[in-house]
Amino acid sequence: MKNIHNTTPVHSGFALPFVLAQANQVPRNSHRKLAGFAKVLAGGRVVGLNRGKPFADRMLADGVADFFKSPSSKETSIQQIILESVATNLEAGVKLLDRQEFALAKMGGRLSEMALYLNQARSGVEQHQSAQEKFEETRSYLRSLAKETFDHTAIFSNGPAKPITVVVPANSRWEGLSIDRSNLKSPGLQAIDAGKVSPSAAGLLLDPETFRKAFDEWRLLCAGNRLQWHLVYQRWQGVVSTLKYFLGGRRWTPPPFPDDSDPGPIRRPHLDN
């Protein structure tokens, strides 16, 4: 993880990192503007939101809007193009969350190793140096996991960040599903990123309570990932099923696209935007 603590403790053996880390926690009622650029899943890729393009091009895939100009000359129907584009974008969203879940699983394993090194360091003075070295090596790998990407886009954030949006047809309108990047800026994880297991090393001396807090935060990230995965996966299954029925002869009418002269936010039921 990114090192966000640059302070040097007054006493190298002072074991109170959890309390210090809590001071950096973002208040729940904070209304700060989310960091980062608005990104969407379009054409099966994570791309920046280009409000200068027509809705169909910026939210589904480049070129979709062209099918509305001369639909009679196209071998593929507009409905099929729309359904295939939405399905492709949702599939990319599932893959992004799969990547995030895999990285979180590896993070959990590294946290367990680091907790083991804390126990080794607390077992005796002769274990301090070797436990600290192993701890730092594992922490370096943990930091590299925090930089994992999908399609050149970070899957984790260091604080509240804008989600990645994918649009889906919902009855008579278009809605957006928001895919959040797991926020690693939490008290327990921050303390471990700045901590140590040997009293003679630099940094905050860690304790078991800090690791318990970090594991609780990690479990919340895993649970959030699974909830998002099921949401996106179920919508993907529904769109694929609709496409199969449409290709089999059933009729399907897409919702009207929003007016391109007003490229504002679309409705996202579980997130104000």
C-alpha cells in the first residue's frame, strides 16, 4: 500500500498505532468531492467519460450512434447491437470485480503472515530482527497488490473515489450500475502500512488489536466486492438471456436514450450522482 505516514514516533517502542490511525479516519458525514476522473465501461473497456459524444457512443461503445442514422442499411439490428454492447460492458465489470477479489484474497494471506511475524517478534528479543525483515518483505508485496490494475485502471483507491459506471436498460429508462474500487485508506490497514514488529525498527510498534482491526476492514472489503459482483453478474445474465430471446424471435424495445444536448448524470438507484 502507499505509504501515507511520514511521521517519526517520539518513542520507538510506543505501541499505540490503532489509536493514532483512528485520528485520520474520514467523518461519516463528510461531503468532500470524490477524487479521480469519471470513468465508464464502454466497448468492454474502462474509459474516461467523454460528455461530448452522443449517449450511445460514450456509454455503450463507439459507433453505436451511427446505427440510428441509417438502420435499414445494416445487417444487424439496432436492438441486437445495443444488447450485445451492454452484455460486453457488464462482462468486463464482472472481470474487473474478479480481479479485485483475487487481489483481496492475496492481501488476506499477506496480512496473516504479517500477524505471524508480530507473534514471532513478541516471543523474544532474539526474534526481533528476523521477524522485522520478513514483515517488511511481506509488506512490500502487500503494497504492490494495492497497485493492481484492470485495463490500466486502479482497482483500489486510497480514500473515497469515483466509481466506474456501466449503463443497463431498466424498463423504460437507462440506469447506471456503480462499481466501487475498494478503499484501502482505513485505520487498521494504514497503521500496518506504517508500522513495525520490532521495537528497534523505525515506525509505529504494532499490536494484536491493530491486526484485528485490519482484518475486520479487509473482511468488509471482501463482502462489498461479493455484493457488487452478484449485482453485476445477475444483470449480465439478464441481458444475455434477453439477447437470446431476441435472436430467437422475441420482440425487445430498448429504452429511449437521454437527450444528447443535456449529457448530465444518469439515474443510479444505489448512488447519488
